[in-house]
Amino acid sequence: MKVNGFLKDVTGANRVIKARRQLIQSGSPENLYKDHIREVAEEVHPSKTHVRITKVEEVSPTARKFTFVPEDGDTLPPFYAGQYCSIDLKVKDEESGQTTVTTRPYSISSAPYQARQGEKSFFELTIRNGRPGQGFISSYLYKNAHVGDHYTVHLPFGQFHYEPLRDAKHVLALAGGSGITPFYSMAQEIAHGSLDCDLTILYGSRDRKDIILVDELSRIEAECDRVRFVNVLSDDPDYEGEKGFLSRDLIEKYSYGKPEEGQTTYFVCGPLPMYNFVSDELAALNVPAKRIRMEVFGAPRDITKASGYRIHKADKELPVNAEVAAYPENQTETTYKLTVLRGLEKTVIDALSTEPLAVSLERAGIPNNTRCRSGACGYCRSKLVEGDVFVPDSGDGRRYADKKFGYVHACSTFPLGDCTIMIPIC
């Protein structure tokens, strides 16, 4: 260390401070800092993408395939075959005239390579017209989405995709209804040579008119020896192929080796009753848990029938599925008060006992991010400040710490009384 003398050394700090101030004053008032890694991440995985519909095709008497392309300046982020996107919607009720802002998740039915074609990039959603009393938003899109319409989407999401380090070389897809869509994406990616696995699809439908994407999947099967497409019809006695349901006999028949040996990974996507049935069949075949992949399937349509559901009756709580016969009034819909805290803002709204908290927030026009609407992704994570709620096991994707410290996913949480939640500002 060089010693300059007492005064020079003592006053040296002042000289440094003076020089620093001069540099600050001569600097630009603009923030020139750039995080290049963040910039690349935001470009590859934008929080939202603006798209428009360029084509609508009938792919069954009850389903349509919608082709979306990015708007000028936007790019489609990469995704895996089997993942889903969330689409922002404004739905107007024809009777009340009220407009509801909501989101809905849909599996991407096109292949990942089709979104990596530069100016020709696109992705597709295949949407089925909901049956009466079911799939209101799907029915709305099916009937009202047209070529030229503009939407905002968020993608990709979900863990329902093939992973070579985890999954067997053979995938047996067990599909029902619109649950065929992620497997159509996988089949196209395999046929293109971008996905290295064998795929057998067992597709359960009521009859031949219910089969979605039958021509497209049959064509892929004819052109690619790694994809096999097998229809299983339950209500078509004249059908010459496989009949009935996706039973353990059929699962065993189309597996590679014995199911318990782990040579096949089983991917399941379809309506909740099919999930429950197939889960029992796979358990009976002693399939290792690591070889079973289940897609998320939304909140239960009738929460009062969910295992373990409770509602308040006077001063006691009753398990509905055990005592509903003795107390039929427990099935009636009840309106509770939901206090919503956002920063310093406090709002009290109505919340129906039979609807998730996220739906109550949407009805009241309160912004709350939702993506999967199945309790899996955590985008609608909220703090339960006070009150009692019910979270079905089938839709409880919370971490252990969240359960311990009182956090819930609003899209899969049902009020059991008046309650208070704290939601993020969005």
C-alpha cells in the first residue's frame, strides 16, 4: 500500500465522491441496463400471444378444428405435443345481456413442428360442441368463433407430454371424447419424425358419429407404422371393431408385454367418469404408478357428489355422499358471502356453494388469473384468510407448504360458508 501522507490520504475519499458525482451528472437519464437472458426468455415464452383464426374445419358432426396464426409482431412459443393453451374470452349471456370475462384451457391438437415454420407458423384447437348442460364455453366457441376473429392466448402449459427419460418407448393412449386432441398432436409429431416413440390410441366413443378427427388419425396410421389408431364403441352394435369400454382386457391386449412390467406408459385424457373407470382398470392390472400419466380434467360438474364433500347443516357438518339420502335439502345451492382482498381494496361478493371461487370472481368482474381451471397450475393461487372451503382430491394440485399455510387454488375451491380470500393484483 502506498502512503501519500496524512492529508492526502484523509481527503482521498472526498475526491472519489466528487468524481463519482460528476460521472453521475454526466450520465444519461435513461435506464440503459439490459438483461439479455430475460429478453430472450420473454421472446421465446411471451406471457401472452395475439392470434387470429384463419380456418375452421368440421372434424366430426359435433367438433370443429380452429387454426390460429400469430398477429403481426407476435411469435408462437415452442411447446410439447400434449400441452395446452389458455384462451381469454368475453362471453355475453343472451338472456341477461351480461358479459363475462373468463379463460378456458384447451389441448393443442396441432403438432409442435407446425408452430416452428416461420411465417407459416400456426397452431390448432379442436373444440367439441357441449351437450345440453355441459361445456357452455365450448359450445359458445363452437358456434361463435369464425375466420378473422382475434383472441389472446397463453401457452404452453401442462406436464401431459412424452418425456424419454421418464416414459417407456411405447405409449398407450386411453382417450374419450375431446380427450383425443393431445394424442392427435402426438401422432402428427411422431409421423413428422420429431417425437421418438410408438403410439397406440384406444379411443372410446358411443358410436361412429362421435369419433373426432377420424379421417386425420386414420390417414396418419396408414402412413406411419409407429402410430396405431383403435376405436372402441360402446353403443354401436353393428360396428365390427372393438366394442364396450376401455377395459383391462383391451388395455392388456394393446400393451407391450405385461402391463405390470413397465414396457408401456399409459396416457389418459377424457371425461371424469372415464378417468375413474380407467384408473380402476389400471390398478387391477398392477401398472406401476410411474407409468401412468393423467391429464387435468377441470372442476367436478357436481361438487356435491365428490368424495368427502361437506356442507353445513345447522351446527353440524354432514358428509353429503353418505347422508344425502337422509337430508335431500343438502343438495340445494347456497349463496355465501365472499370477501376479496386485493392490496388495500376490499370487496364483498356472492359465491355459490356449487361453483369454484374463481367463477364467483369472474361473475363479479374481479380479475384473477386462471389457466388450467383444474387446480394444477397454481396461477390462481390465493390465501384463505378466514372461513371454510372444500378442495376435491381430484383437483388438489397444491404444494404441501400451501396446504399447511392456508393457500388454495381458486379454480378448484368451493365455499362451505362465508369466507375471506386474498388474491394477487393482476
